[in-house]
Amino acid sequence: MKTINNLKLWIFLYATSAILLIELVVLVYAIATFRLPTAKDLLIKDTSNTNVEATNTIIHRKLESIGELATYKYTYDGYITQEADRGWEYLNFLTESNVQVDYKGTIRAGIPFNDIGIDVDENKKIIYLEMPKPVILSNEIDVTRYSEEVSIFGSVSGDTANTLTDAAKEDELNEAINQGLLRNADENARKIIGNLLSAFDDYEIIYIDRDQEWR
């Protein structure tokens, strides 16, 4: 009986030693194969983070930073005249007046970038931009020459020059729009946006007109 107990004890001790030996071998292998991350590993990790996720917030901030920007400039020059008389039945030529204003000016148009609607489809990798109608930011005119010819009984109002230049500004603005002022401002704005969002080169940008009537 004593011999059997001794045998069991030896078997238990042998099994325990084998388990401890296996665990020791595993531990030694783990220590031998362990290494700290190298600079190359860190560089690869940093590079993977450069793929910026396009979100409405990020794009909105980029566009908002531009604010309202003139994207197209149209220059013009010309002259405008005004002839008047008192309508006398006789000797009306004595009441005639003739005023001419020569001018030059500049019209600037653009879009409010912070008013662009933004929607991002992450699954399809598409950025939808709803474009507002381009707006006239300024229309500045300078009088380069003013002349008047007034007959003895003729008269010229003190605000004639302002009245004529206001009329000239309106005429030139209409002509600029007919020549494509707003379309050019919109096209240039889209080029600016494309450059601004160049970091999202794996996304397709689709522009949608909020109001198509102006075209």
C-alpha cells in the first residue's frame, strides 16, 4: 500500500514539473520575441491617420472661413447724356441744356460660402454642395469727366450728375449679368472650393443649384 502511495506521489510531482516546465518555456519565448515599437512603426501609424474623414462640420468650417468672397470682377466704362428743354412753343432753343457724364467702374460678384448647404454620403464617398445664387458684392463707379451746355434760359439740376451715374450703374450691371457675370462668379467659386477640399481627394464633389432660375 505504501508503494502505491509513493508511486502516486511521484506521478503527481512529475506532472506538476512538466506543467511548470511548459509554462517556463512559453514565458521565455514571449520575452525573447517581445520588442518595443520602432520609429518606423510609429510613422506607419501616423500615416494611417492622415486619411481625414470628411464630415459636415469639417467642410463647413473650411467654407465658413472664406465668408463672402468676390470670385469675379467686371470692369466697364462709358458715358451717359441728358438733354432737356422747357418745351416752349417759340424760341425753345434758348431753354436747351445738354449734360454728359463720362465714367468707369467695377462690379464684383461672388457667393456667401457660409451659406452653402453641405451633405456628406460616407458610404458612397460623395460630398453634395448646395450652391446659393451668386450675389453682387459691389458696384463702384467713378466720374472721369463731366460737361454741360446750358442755353440762356436753360437749367441743370444740382443732382443731375448723381442721377446720371445711378442710371449708368444700373445699365452696366444689367449688361454685366447678360455677359455672364453671375455664371463666371459661380464657376470660379467652384474652382476655389475644389482647391479648398483637395484633401478629400477620395470623395466626389457634386454641386447642386439651390435656385436655377438665375441661370
